[in-house]
Amino acid sequence: DGLTIEYSSTGNTYLQLRTAAVPHGGDHFRADLPSTDGQIKTIKLAYSTFRRPGGNTPPANDVLGAMFSFTFVGGGSTKLTLRQVLIPGFVPPC
């Protein structure tokens, strides 16, 4: 399982998985989104590739089950453009 992101960035960026247990702070599971030098790229991110900073263990099923949002993080001068984020099986409530 995972998601597909179509994006461009001018610097290194990462995507965090947020849960209600730890909604704030920097110790979230995350996956790197490499710089695309401003060109639109599409990447697939498996949840098994996400890691906590300095960690080696992917998120367990309880973490994935408690996930409620994603946060995109980039440096102060990074320009990030999201064209689409596709999450298989997700149906927006609106």
C-alpha cells in the first residue's frame, strides 16, 4: 500500500505521516521527495519506505490505522507544487 504523488520541487522535501497520538513535533514517519529542479515528476511511495528520523523500522499497522493526515515539509527557499496526491481506496467525505 502507499500513494502516488505528482509534484515539482526546487529543493529536497519530505512527506510526514501524522497520527492523533503524536499530531505535532518532528518524530513522524517520513519519506523523502527528491528535488525535481522544478520539473513535474510522478513518484510512488510505499508506506513500507517511510521511516522515523534516524530509524530503520517502517510504520506498523497500528500507526497506519491511526494516520489522519500528511504534512509536506521543505526548506525555507524550496518551492513545492503539488499537482495530485492519489491514495488508493480513499474517498473524500465531501
